[in-house]
Amino acid sequence: MNRFPRWFGKTTLFAALSLGTVALHAQEVVVSAAASLTNAFQAVGQAFEKTRPGAKVTFNFAASGPLLAQIQQGAPVDVFASADQETMDRAAKANLLAEGTRADFARNTLVLIVPATAATVPQKLADLGGTGFKRISTGTPSSVPVGRYTMASVQEAGLTAALEPKWIYGESVRQVLNYVARNEVDAGFVYRTDALIEKDKTRIALTVPTTTPVSYPIAQIAASKNVALGKEFVAFVRSDTGQQILEGFGFSKP
């Protein structure tokens, strides 16, 4: 005679499935990262998964501003890596970051690139005011860090008014890179690491001095569903192995 209720089997099965779902979730870390980190972080993620059998890193790459907006709207994110301090400051001000987890992990350089087939290559920023440069691209300053770095440098050079009618804004630094690679604009401001990705279709004209360093902070999100794995991923990014991978893609240490 069966001494257990009829529903026992189904309940046990349901509980097992639920626990299985939780276990699977515990093995996945969701990382929202700046578009300029795409190639490097994909390599970092693969290396991390090899050291953590069963773990899965799911990436969401976009401009830092839109990524922050997604987190503010409740997107399930465990770790956030932005391309500037300003965006991470906004995240901290909104109490979105897990206390004590924010840290800088990489630096980059702002450069001016032109199509590989360009007949005219600027030797200095002031050259962009000439007639040979009618369409110049950078990221939308309000949401894309590379746009803010660009505008600060342009203002410092006294070129704000001269370049104002020439701007073609991109939704991310990668879109700016694509504009230049496809010869759709005469020049564009991107990070050196991005320029290296399309070195057959673009060429670096000059390195652009920035008023503030191009530094990348990373932090765990306060509402993270997987705190332990998120902490491990951040630690891996900052480890010697993680830093070597980043350096391989042109980033420098913080």
C-alpha cells in the first residue's frame, strides 16, 4: 500500500525542476559591457568559462549610456563595465552598484581615423576644419562616452563652432568605426582598440589628447541574482590572466 499522497510524485518533480532551474541560473553571469569591449570581453569570457566548468557568461554589448538605462529599468544584469567614469558615477548615484565592488580595470586612447583609401589625412585636429572634411563622426555625446571624450578634446582645441555642422553621430563607438570603414564619413573619433579591429579598412591619422583619461570601471549590480559568480568574473577580469587578454586587444592597465 502506498503511504504517500498521490500528489507527492508531481510535487517532488516540480521541486526538482525548480531547483534545477536555480542551479542553472547560479551558473550564469550576465555582463553588460561597453561596445568597445566586445572582442576583448568575448575572449575574457571564454577564458573564464574554462577556469569555471559549467559556468556561462552572457554578454550584452552597447554604448554605456543605454546599458545604464536598461539596468535602471530592471534588466537582469550581474556585472556592468562602462567606457567612462561619468556613466558609472551615475549608476552609483542611483544606488545601482553593489557597495565596494567598483574598480578600474583598463585604459584606452582616443584616436582620429580615416578610411584606408583617404586621399587627405589630417595631421592635427585643426585640419578637420578644412573643406576636405565634410562629414566627421563620433558617438552621441549624451549617451556614448567616446562622444563626450571627443567633444571635450574638440572644445579644448577651440574647434567646437567650426566642426558643429559636420558631425554624424553614432549610437556606439562601433557604429562610428563602421561609418569610417565603409567610407561613409571623412573621419571619425574612436578608441585605438577599435581602430585595430578594422586596420585594413581604416588608418589612424593621429592620437587625440583627452582632458580626462579614457578609463574603464567595472562593478557588480546591487540587484544581481548571482552575486558569487559575478564576483568571480570581476576578479578574473582584474587578474593577471584577464589583464593579459585585455592587453592583447590593445588595452592598457588602469
